[in-house]
Amino acid sequence: MHRLALFDLDGTLADRQAALSDALTRLCRSRALSPDAERWLRIELADRATASDFARLRNAFALKVPATDLWQEYVDLMSTAVTCRREVLEGLARLRAAAWTIGIITNGASDIQRAKIASTGLASVVDGVTASGDLEIRKPDLRLFELAATRCGVSLADGGWMIGDNPTGDIGGGHQAGLHTIWLRGRPWPNGLPAAHHVVDDVTDAITILLTETE
């Protein structure tokens, strides 16, 4: 099996939820948004955010500031707030030292996902990045997995691993792509979805499994 490891970003390598709460608090303070507008943002952006969300926000609350300005400020605030733990970065570095090829495959707008990857230090320890906004398709679409492998300089036909917290997008998508899978437990598991090859509580545990595969 080829030593390809594709990792999800939000909820796997990086803590999006904590960053989201901090970024929205700062954005609402900066723009003096009403409590109703802040509640709207926290609901609408709970799972993902795109520039179009801020156009809807502007229309819903008759804001004068351009939606593009709100989106860019949100991107900047998220990239500042998001974190990747040192032990995760060190684990990825160990994988690369053990001749693993590492990619990030993430659902989300290209600009914000890449800003987060750069600010957390992840850009320096991965071989390729693929965001759903690149092709306007989302995991579990096989085409996104094919692009992720290509950007890492390898082929899905050679096999590998998919690691993530989303049962359908990450594990279901990984299965469809012919990859072994490691699930970070937390979300409800859908009925009928094939089981992951491994289940862990933390991405560092997944990295340990991959390192063991190398030995």
C-alpha cells in the first residue's frame, strides 16, 4: 500500500469551533453588529461559511458595509484564531520523515481554508491541499479525493488512508476512494455506513496507527 495519508482539516487537524466562536465575537464587536445578527451568524456558520453567507447577512439586517469586506474580515479573524496543537504538527512531521505523503482534503471555501492552513503551520508539513471550493464539489465526491491525490503527486490507485471526523464525508468518501480509514469519533454514525478501519479519540492516535503501519 502506498504511504498516502489524507487528513480532514476542521475538527481533525484544527479546532474550528473554538476559532469560530472567537472570530464571530471579534467580528460583531468590530462592526457593532446587533445581538440578533450575531445569533444569526452563529447558527448559519455553525458547520461551514462562504462569502455568500455574508451577502445574506447584509440583506437580512440591512447592513451598509459591503459583504466582501465582512467576508474578508471573517477570513482574517478565523486564520488568526484557529490553532493546530504542537503535538499534531510534530506527528505530521514524523510521518513525513517516515516517507509518508500527506495531504489535506477539506470541505470549505478555498481562501479561508488555505488561510487557516498557512496560519496554523500546517502548510509546512503537508504535500498538497485540496478544498471543496477549488472545484465546487464536496466530500464524499470521488473527484475531490482524486484531485487530492494528484496534488500530492500520487494516484488513488496506489491506495492510502483517509483520516477525519465526518462519517459520511471523510469515512464514506474514503471508502469510495479505495482508502483505508480512521474515524475521529464524536458525530453520530449514520445507519448503513461501512465501519471505519480504526476509530480513535484524537488525531494523534491516528498518526500513531499510521506510524505503526510503517514499521
